[in-house]
Amino acid sequence: MSVATASPPTAPPVRSAAEKARWSQRISAGVSSAGLNVAVLALTLAWIVPTVGLLINSFRPGGAFNTSGWWTALAPPYAFTLDSYRAVLGASDLAPSFFNSFMITIPATLIPTAIAAFAAYAFAWMKFWGRNWIFLALVGLLAVPLQLTFIPLLTLAVKLGLNSGNTLPGGLNAGFLAIWIAHTGYGLPFAIYLLANFFRVLPTDLFESAEIDGAGPVTVFFRLVLPLSVPALASLVIFQFLWVWNDLLVALIYLGGTPEVAPLTVTLTNLVGSLGQHREYLTAAAFVSMVVPLIVFFSLQRYFVRGILAGSVKG
Amino acid sequence: MGRLTRILAAMAIIVLGVTACGTSNQASGKIGGTVHILGTWTGAEKDSFDAVMKPFTDQTGIKISFEATRDLDAILQTKIAAGNPPDVTGAPGIGTLIKLARAGKLPTLDDKLDVSQLNANYGADWINLGKIDGKLYTLYAWASLKGLIWYDPKAFAAKGYEVPKTWADLTALQDKIKADGGKPYCVALESQAASGWPGSDWVKEIVLSQSGPTVYDNWWQGKQKWTTPEIKQAWTTWGQILGSNGSNVYGGKQYMVATTFGDGGQGLFTSPPKCYMFNQGSFITSFFDGYTPKPTAGTDYAVFPLPDVNSTNAGAHVVAGDAFVMTKDTPQARALLKYLATADAQDIWVKRGGGKIAINKQVSLNDYPDAISKSLAQIVVDTKIARYDAGDLMPSDMQKAYWGAVLKFVQNQSSLDSILADLDKTQATAYASP
Amino acid sequence: MDGSLGLIARMPVLQVDWGTLVSVNLPTLLFVIVGVPLVLVGYIVGADVLVRRLPKRSQPMVRPWVWVGPAILFVGVILVYPMVGTIVRSFFDRHGSTFVGLGNFTRLLTDGGILIVLRNNLLWLILYPGLVLLFGLLLAVLADRVRYEKTVKTLIFMPLAISFVAMAIIWQFVYYYKDPSEPQTGIVNAILVNIFHGQPITWVQDTRFNNFALILIGVWGATGFAMVILSAALKGIPAELLEAARVDGANEITIFRRVILPLMMPTIVVVGTTMVIFALKAFDVVYVMTAGNYNTDILARRMYDELYSAGNYANASTLAVILLLAVVPVLIFNLRQFRAVEERR
């Protein structure tokens, strides 16, 4: 970043004519802009150190990370290798497990997001008996340790024939349906909590004018609430996707770890010997499994923009 | 309330289309079907397992559906409790299996395997090991040997050290190495959620060799308290190996707890050596193979069994191995267990290395891939007193407390009495049926 | 060293069974991607059509339940139903046959080892949400003002995308301890030894530091979460409001304190509450790094052991109920918070 006193300071994303006019403010902003950049860069740098270490070590030979620090690899003589990536990408079950991960994660993200949006809308804008108490109970359920739900729920799933290996009409493994339902239940408390909070602060006059125009709740929900809450929905989708994508235990319980159904986490974990032999493969595996969540994050990041509500509130 | 069920049903139909397909495998004369196996083998071990299973599938037409997890206790207990067990489970420890068997959740094998054939091919110890309360529940297909001291013969030769034959030799060698300014041992205890287990190996090996199999059996069965003189003596003997504050060990107590057990052997191969001896089971060679530069069996490393602490128990060895258990009685599961007990199956396993030793006596010693594994197999054949890993036999919470106690002990040996008293407290509850 | 082109040429190609992929897998996935949203939208539209057929008077009474119904059903089955069993089990002995009243609670809470566990949970409860909120808010607000915001956010977000399977190995590169006679391979000890000429420290095992070292791992992982949500709230603040404040001559700090912070408060409460609950049930980090040894044990990990190692459902259930009870004060705070929001509008 250039020194800000001479040239105009780095512009904040939003700049108005009024702001441009104020020179004195600009100079002080210039000084703080330098500090701002230093602060942002320092925090970011501190944050990426572990990830950078992981990245560099993923290109080093197996035993190397144990004898010298990853930063030493940045100086010659260079000895990078793709061995770990070769082992990970060469895993025989990798392609099917990528598919299985999508098969689990996409519905297990869509279903709770949609159901949570319905519920959050009601909690935020409808009046009904016990509303606050039900809502609080939902938030409290965030604290339920998942491990304690496994036995009762798996028992239920088995009784309903939703155990992995049973085939539903159409050839879908019933375990998938079980895990979608499970992840939906596990994800709902946070999803509803987050969305209701965002829905609740939408401007009241929006709803009033919509009602005057004769729009029903379904129209208001799809035409007003959802579009205005896109950043919240985007962040929820990102997190629910991530949690499900990175989950290992829930998948092993409801779906099992056999190759036909195993998600990516299971396949990648199994590259390492049961006592931890070749644990360097985990470095490359971490990046292989990170690709999809990062793409999701990238593609949803454009919804984190200011001004969705612009013009809807009286300044 | 019924709405969601309808939605789910509708969803299933929309989503799945209509083409239902039911393929039934009817290979003529073969059993066919699938056997679902839950185990812990991953990586190279899984490849070996696949190799062992291939002839089985070819012969019987039974497909293998294998799933691996490192959280075997959690997954197995959940699946059994929920009524969705795998057909066969291969477990590295049987503490949980004993509980399940006593709760009536496991079928016995006495009437499902050909016991007379098993008696002919297996040593009595290995069959008895599979019995819980007198009934046969588990079957072992391979063993690994514990209580092995790995060393670099070049380093020993350079200093004129000789392989110790007796416990006195070992302590003399230990003193000599120290007098020469070296460190006798490398000890590495870090192993994530199982941290401490390598130290527990030392202790159980000493218990067996020092106080004999009766004490050992009573101890893992929860009938002998940790605070009894025999068990306490084993810990103090190990404490003498470690030296006060871990002074006999490279890097001392901090290095012991912070170093991942698989990396512990690296100190043998540095120049000058950081340590001269490293106690680990036969599987540790799979970690040696990952070191840079890769050490060569025979020239860079060799092995000798931990000398007898007490000559009355000469030739006592601690062994380990996966216990196969039928978690669901199906024809396929029976066929698999029968196959695993055969010399053919175990032969494939040992030929692929990884420190595995066959239990079936028909497997030829010549089938082991290198001199070291052959010599280890010889030790197992010659062993007069073989005992299975005590920790793996204890209930899981007892075993974890044992591992934790190791970590506390190496950090402060003088607190041994309170550590053992705590272990007694765990012992008092751990053996109760769930 | 190989030429990198040669290396890439030898990279294995994903082994894909194209036949199955195109004929079976992809169609199934497509059905799911199209079918699931269709069912969900179909439900709410269809249900509303039905509600409209009801008498006008009873519509407002029925309609909310149509919207919250699916959520309540799912949560009821997946979370409430198992928790009822758990709560019942916490009042019975480990065999589940004898009623012991509060016996499990008094026994667990008077056990000598529990004090360390409670102390650690308290540490997590204070430091983890506090630091996550602090860093999350700082990053959301500061990154909002730089041109490379997207890059910064992606980099901070990355830890979230790393599955916990790789956690132990990543932190080995940070905290690992080597004997002082060897080069340090963990960056923290390397800095300590090479720049500050200190002695290396066993960060994960040394009881003076390890709880902080573990909490830091948690903070590192969760800050991206807080940042993304807080950033979403920040972007929701109408630009006109900020401009109006600037026109009035307020400086940036005042704007932050008087305009941004109050408007973000509901979201800060959401993130804070979530983090407090996550701190209470923190499990992964301790399970992977120390398994509760070296005085780092916490309630949720202890519960895991009771459940799967000891097979003691009574104790596991009791610990779960303690966790649930610990959340109540946070919930009361939330109740006040959203009542305040409603009064304002």
C-alpha cells in the first residue's frame, strides 16, 4: 500500500459525494488507512501461518517435516515432491467418495436451510402461542451432544428400514435418506437461530406496505424476506455445507464407511495406517478435501455485498 | 405430524425415479452374498487385508464390504445397540467385546467353527484367548510381537556393545552407555487419543516377565489391584529403566510425552546416535520405512527380545493381534471366520510383511519376507509363556486410565502411589457389567 | 529433484468409473438437487393454499404452525426425543433400573477430578467466545474497508474448511517440541529458540500453557465463522445511515460505537451465544490433541469416555444434562435481547 498522505487514501468500498468533499477528514483517514492495512495484514498473516505450514509440508517428502521445520523448505536446495498428492489422488475410492460427499452434503444443506427459513420467518414475523419459548428451546438444543442421539436415532432408522444397505425405490441407498434427516435435525437449531435474527431486523414498513398491496405470506417470504436476507442465507449455506462436508462421525454412524457410501472424509482418513503410518498424506488430503468448500465460499462471497436494503429505509 | 412422513415419502419417489432394481447374486455352487466387516485397518494394512480376501471371494463368491474406523469402540457399540451390527468385526482390543459377549450380544463360535481342526492348527493359548467365560467368541488370525528392543547393529559395534541376554546385562549395558556419554533409550509416548500406550507396553512386559502369568492374568482380569507389590514393582522397575526424571532417555521426560511414538525410533539412526535402544512391537518397521533416509532391515536395524526380568518366567512374551468376532450370525460370516483360521489366509498376510506373524502352525517360517520377521516368528513359535496385551484385554476405560497413568508417571515418578491408587478406583468400577 | 512437468505427468488421474457415474450416479444426484427444493417449495406453497381455504378468522392461528411445523417435527425427532431419554437416564443408575434421584449429579460433581474439568470448561467459556468475537469483529469491520477484502476473508475462512482429521498434524507444525539439541520443527518453538534464545516448551503437554494452546486452536478455527456472519450483518447496515453520520461530522470510531455496534448487536449476540454453547460442548480439539491428559479434560470429552469407554450411560447422560443446564443463563439473556428488538420496531 502506498503512503497515504500524498495520494488519496485507499477508498472504503462505499464512498459518497459528501465524504469526498471533506479534506480534513481525508487526511486523518489517510493516516488511519495505513494503520488499517497494517492491522488487517498482520491479523491475516498470523491466521494463515498454520495453513501455510500445512501447504508447504504437503509438498515435502514423508519424513521431512519431522526433521526440519517447513520454513526451511523455502530456502534452496529445493526438495519438493508430489508424493503425498499422488497417494491421495491415486486412492482407488476417491472418485466415488467425492460423489458420495455431494450426495450427502447437497440435500443435507438444502433441506435444513429451507426448513429453517420457513420457521425463522414465522418466529420473526408471526404471532403464535408459545413463540418465544419454543424459539428459546430450539436455541438451547444447540447444546445437545450429538453422541447421545446416535443410539436412539439409529435404532429408529433401522426400525424404519432406513439403514445403510437397504435400497429405496430408484436404487438410492436408504442410509442417505437417514443421514439427510439426521443432519437436518442437527443443523436446524443454529440455522433457525441465525436466520430469525436476520429476519427480525428487516424493516417493519416493508411488511406493512406488502400487506396493503394484498401480498400473502408466501409472496412476502419469497419476494421480500429471502432476497433481503441473501447475506445471511449465504453464510448459513456455507456453514451447513462445511459442517456436513467435513463430518466423519455422523457419516460412519448412519451411512457406514463401506466404499459405496463412504464420503471423502472417510476415504481420506483411511489413507493413513491405523497407527498413523504415512500421516503425511493427511497434509495433501486436507487440501484435496478443502477444494469444494472453498469453491462454495468463493461463489457465495459475491452475495456479501452492501446495499441490498438500499432505498428501503428512510435515512 | 403425518405430513412430513408423506413429504419424505413423496420426496423419495420424486428423487429416486421409479426404476426399482433387485439384483440377486446366484453363483452356482457358491455361497454368494456379502459379508460386512468392521475393522481398523487402513492404508497398507487395508491393502494386505484385500489381498487376503481375494481368494476367499474367488472361492465362495462372497463379496467383501469393509468399513474401517479408528473409533471402533464407539461405532461398534452404537451399531450393536441400534440393532444394525456388522457381520464380522476385527477389533484390536477385546475389552469391549467381553462386555458385549457378557451382555449376550455376540454369537458363540463353538458350534460354528470346526473346533477339532482349530485345535490341530492353533496353539492352546491362542484358542483359550478367544474364550470368554469358557465359551469361544473370538478368533485370532495373526499376531504381532511386543517387548522388542530395536537397535542399530553398526552403532553397537562401533562402541563394542553386545546384545544383552539377561536383565543384569541390560542394566549393565545401560550404565555403560551412560558412562560413554550416550543415552540408552528412546521413549516416545504421544499417540493422540491413545497417548501413553507405548509406556504401558513396557509395564505389562515387565509384569509378565517379573511376576509371571498368574499375576498377569489376575491383573488384567481386575482381580489384582494396581497397588499390590507385584504391579507396583513393575512400575518401579520401569522407572529404573527410565532413570530418575527420565535421565536414561534421550530428551528426558519432556521429549517422551511430546514425541509421536512412530518417530521415536529416529534417534537410533542419527550420527552420533541419540539413543541406542528403542522398545516397540514388531509393527514399528512400517514406521521405520517412512524415515528419511530409509533404514534397511538387518544392516541399519536389528532386534532382540526384552531380556527376562525373572528367570523363572524365561521366554515369556506379550503378543497382540486383531480379534475377529462374529457380530451377526450369517452363513457368509461363518465362512469368513473359517477362512481366516486357515494357513492359506494367514500365509498371504505374513508374506506381505508389516510385522504380522501367523498363528496357524501350518504356516511355514520360510514364508516370512525377511530375516527379522522370520526371527520374530521363530520367537513366537518358541515362546513358552505367551500372553495377550493386558491393556487390550482390560475394559476400555481401565485401559485409558492405564495410558493416562503412564503419562503422569514419566512426568513425576515419585507420585507413583497416588497414580496407582487412582487406577484402583477405576478398576473398582470398570469391570462392572454395563 | 524431478522436473515439475515430469511430476505432473506422473500424477495419477482420478479413477472414475464413467459408466456408473453417467448412468446411475449423476441422474440420482440431479434428481436430488432438483427434487429436494421442489418438495420443499411445493410444501409451503401447497400448505398456504390449504390454509387460505380455512375461514378467515382461523387462518392466523393455523398459518404459523405450517411454517414452523417441519422444523419442530425434525428437531422433535432428531434432538428432543433422544434428549428425553437422556434426561430420564440421568436419574437412574448405570443399569438403568434403579431410580437414584440426583445421585449421579452429586457423585459426579463431588468427584475429585471434576474440579479440573470444570475449571477448564470455565477457561474455554471465557476465552473462546471472547477471542472469537474479538477477532471476528475486528476482521469483519477492518476487512470491510480494504480493497483486498475477499482475499483476506478467504484466508481467514480457510481453517474452517480443513477437516478436524488434519487438525493434529497442522498443529504439530506449530506446537511440536524437539529436544533443545535438535532444530525445532514447530514454528512457535523455532521462534522462541532462534529469535528469543529461549528454551523450547512442550505447549500441548506443559500444564502451564496447554489449555491456552488448545483454546487458541479452537479460536483459530472458529474466527472465520464469526467473521463471515458478522460481515453479513455489517453489509446489511444501510449505507445511507453511515453516510448521514459522516455528513454530521462523526469520526469513524464514533460511527462504529454509535451506529455500527448497536445495529450489529443482535448478530453479535447470536454469534456470542453460539460460541458460548460451542465452548461448553468443545470436544474435537482436546480429544485429538491430548485426549484429556495433562489437566486439559473438558465435560464433552469426559462424556465421550463415559459413553464409549466405560459404557456408563447414566454418567454420560448426567454430564449431558449438566451441559444443557449450563446453557439456561445464556438463553435468558437471549430472551431479553430479542424482546428488546421487538419493542424497538
